[in-house]
Amino acid sequence: MKHVSILIPKGHTSLVNIEGTHQIFSEVNNLRVERETLLYFNIKLVGLSSETSQPSGLFTVNPQVLVHDVKKTDLIIILPYMVTKEKPLRRIKISFHGSLNNIMVEQSW
């Protein structure tokens, strides 16, 4: 089984991208179950914190696991950040050293 980590960034993210990405991998699993084969993907929403609220306050994303708790993953999906004219994102730096335990995400606003 392949472990898929969908990284949930802090700040304004696209909820549609999070849900859509999760749904695509889940559908592959559903097709495999229909054909009576084993699941192919172990899909996890992986966060930098236990919850990420959107700036509007209307929605909150609750990751299933935190970055430092993931011991091994086969695929890391980094979703797009949402930026505005009022608060442009100047830089994203991602350092990855072998496992999610050693991942570092720095955001500069």
C-alpha cells in the first residue's frame, strides 16, 4: 500500500483542492474494493498544526495527522497557497530530508 500525504499549509488554502485531491485517491481505492482487490492508497491529510482556520473564519481544516508524527510516506502533495494583493506570499521554502519528520516549511508574508 502506498502512503499519500496531502500537506495542509497554514493560512488561506483552497478547500476545493484539498477535497478534490483526497477524492481522486479515494476513488481509486473504491474501484479496487469493487474489484475485490486490496486498497492501493493510505491517504492522510497532514498538517503543520492540529487545525488550520481559513482567514474568513467560516472553514477549518482538521488534518488527520501532524507532520512530525509521519514516519514514512511515498508521496507528498503540496497544494497551492492562496494569496491576495493585501497579503502577498513572498516566499515558500520547503526543506525535505528523507521523511516528513525532517520536513520544514517556512512561509514569508
